[in-house]
Amino acid sequence: MKSFFQNPSKVSLTCMIATVAVALSLILLFEFGSSHSELVKMFAKIYIAAALPFLIITPLIGFIYSFFIKGNWKYLYLILNLAAICTISLFALTSFMFRYFVSFGP
């Protein structure tokens, strides 16, 4: 684990893959929203509560680690992590805000 965090390329790539995987699983979970099972609804509430802060923090960590990458791959990682911040994290932040802090949210 110690050597993992010393390699910024691995950390940035892992953050990008984890962000995309959690975002896709969250989108798939919304497909089961019409289910009438209480177990599915309870799992969805718990998963959303855990996934939204993860989707806010993880791209930021990957973006910060991208600055320490040496070579030409640095710019690709910076652009991809910035795109994840601008799209996925913004969606997660908006969802988190409407879910927990805004009184007129769904």
C-alpha cells in the first residue's frame, strides 16, 4: 500500500476507474427505482448515501495526484480527471445537496 501511493500514475488511474465504475453502478441502480421491493429501496438509499461523497472526493484526489505524474501522460490524466470533476462530481454534489440540505428537493 505504501508503494501504491508513491506512484501517482497508478493512483490517478485507479481514482478514474473507481469514479466511472461507481457512477455507472449508480445509474444502473436508478433503473431499479420502480421496483416495489423494500429490500431494493433500502439498499438503494444506503448505496446512494455512500456513493455520493465518494464521487465528490475521488476525482479530486485523482486530479491532485495527476500533477505529480512525469511525462506526456500527465496532460491526459489531468484532462480526464478534470472532465470527471466537471461532470460526475458536479452531478453528485447537486444530488447530495438536493437530497440532504435543500428543503424543496425530492
